[in-house]
Amino acid sequence: MDRKTYIPSLVSWNLTKKCNLQCPHCYLSAGRAADRELTTDECLALLDEMGTLGTEMLILTGGEPLLRKDIYQLAETASAMGMWVVMGTNGVLVTRAVARKMVGCGVKGVGISIDSADPDRHNAFRGGRNAWQHSVRALEVCREGGLEVLVQTTVMEENYDEIPALLDFARDHGAWSFNLYFLVQTGRGQGMTDLSAAATEAMLTRLVDMQEDYRPMLVRSKCAPQFKQIAHAMGRGGLESGGCMAATEYCRITPEGNVTPCPYMDVVAGSVLEESFTTIWDTSAVFAELRETANLKGRCGACEFKDLCGGCRCRAFAATGDYLAEDPGCAYQPTGTALPEAVLHWDQASQDRLMRIPISFIRNKTRKGVEAYARNKGVSCITTEVMNGALSGMQRTRTFGAAPAFSRKPTHLV
């Protein structure tokens, strides 16, 4: 594989399986530490490889990543290498002192999991007596400390009707982004009831409007790449939620050092204890299959949106055991017609503005989003005015570090 074409720009790293909560939908079935988790030295060596490969954004998560004693050392090392470090936590251990340590070691943002706006319901669901209270405290101290906070919610039958209230909660607590994950039945979540394809489509349709209604907070769908098709049908660019990045720009590393296409797909492409991360990324047969949309089967294989969306490979694998099968969570029926591709021209000013976005995979996604907006509007020449229209909402959002958009700090699309 050509590493110039496929770069692991975004890596999600499950540093430990150890966790202080018992969430029933946990894809990692977290609780106790794994028998053999990567040592600090092994983690540092892996970070060196990520830097060489061009990893730009690193999500440190678990389990609960704050239960690893070397968490700050790893975060600081990654940050010093130029990576944008985001930590995913349940918030239980996040105090004002912990938030200060995060800032001190270069962490830019914190994703905090909240699955209900009702404290008792959240606590019962998460298996922690005061889990909700700890999460709210974490949101507050992280914001006070200068960290951007992301509220992470998994939508299921159990909380489907609560999503508007959770959006209000996230906005009222100063969240930079609200990330709505659509349940994939893996790990402890295997026994949970997934949303029907129709219910998923209904929620995604609502999210298209919510992206406008909740500005400047970002509202993004996760594990539902068909959002792109729905946004396209509604005449929106859907810039803030992208198609599936697994194996092309994104992968996951487990506590034991296994590399998988995505956290929700336990298909091992290789182990960093047996071969280098570089070798796995460049030569894995699993990654090679996922990188070719021509390999997709069923409705996904026949879909005119397959290069834009790709379907959720994890949901396909969870339902069928075949990660190339059609995504059962998508209700769209392909028409067999090609999407119109207008010939677009970027004027020099808009090209210069695009190139000032420092992180390449975000720059590429921005390009695609602006071009989709231009096609929807029937525009053939992209100017800075067209970019303003496409990015009007994103321009009003806070970027990590509060730097101006299109200068040093990126507006994250992942």
C-alpha cells in the first residue's frame, strides 16, 4: 500500500481495559485490566511510529485512560510530537487538579460520556452511584481549565427520546461538540436492542436540522456514515459528519497492541508486538480489502453514495460476520444512477485559505464538504464567499486553543 495515499491521520488508542464503571453498551467489555497490556516503553515506541507515519490526531481512551499511571507521560510525548491529543473519559476521576495536568501535558480536548439528561437514569445505566454528578463536574472543571469539551452520547432505544434534552444539556454546559454515536452491537452491547434502520434515518434527518439549530456547538453523528446521503438529499453538505474512515485514515489500537480498523470491529489486522505498526498499516490484508469500495456487497456495493459514505463496516460485521456486507442500519435503496459531478474550479484566494488548514485529513474533508456545498448550489467556481457559505456554522465555532479558524488550530471533523 502507498503510505502517501493512506495515512493513519487519526488513531483511537484503548490504553487499558480497566474501568471504574460497568456500562452495558461498552464495546470493549471494560472492567478489569487485560492480562497483557502494552508497557510504557512499548507505548512510547508505538508513538514514535505514529509520528513517522504522519498521525495528526490521537484519541487516548480506555476503559478509563486515567487509570493508567503513565497517561500524562504518553499524552505529553504525543503532544510534543505535534499530535492533537484528545482524551476520552467517563469523568469520574476528573478533578480540577486532573484538568490542570491535562492542560500541562498538552491535551487539547476531553470527550465525556453522558447517556441521559436524568441523573438517576444515567447512574443506573452506567453502573456508578454518582457517575452523572462526576461527569458534570468534569465538564465544568475542564472548561474552566481551558480544555474544549465534547459530550459523547450513544443513542439506543433506551434514550432515543432524550436526545433533544441531551443536546440542550450539552449546549448549556458549554460543550464545543455533541457527538451522537449510533449503537453497534459489539462487546457488552451485543445483547442490546439496536435501532431499526427507519428509526436511525429519522434521527439522522433530525440531526441535519439540529446542526443548524444548535450553532455554534457542533452536532455530529458517529457510526452512521449514511448521514452524508441524508444530508445530500436535503440539500445540505453534511460537512461536520463524514463517511467511514476505517482503514483509510483511521484505526484503533487495543490495550494488548492489536490493530483493528475501528474500535467497534474486533477484526485484528496485526499486533504491534509481532510486527511494526508501519507494516500493519501498509500491508494488512484486512485494511487492503476495506480500502476498495469495489469490494462492498449488497446495497452498499450497488450504492451511488458508496465512495462518499461506505456504510458502517462495523455494523455490517456485527450483524453478519462479514465486514464487506451491506450496512443493516441504513434504509436507503440505491437508485443505480451516478451522482452528478460538476467540474469545479477553486480560485487562488480560496485555495490559499484551504491550504492554511494545518491538518491534512481535516483539510481534505473540508475540501470535500465545500465542493459538495458548491455542487448543491450549482456553483462552478469556488471563491472565499462560497467557502463562507459552506463553513458558516463552523466559522462560528471555537477551535481547540481558541485560535482563529484557518490559522494554526483546526476545527475537527472527526
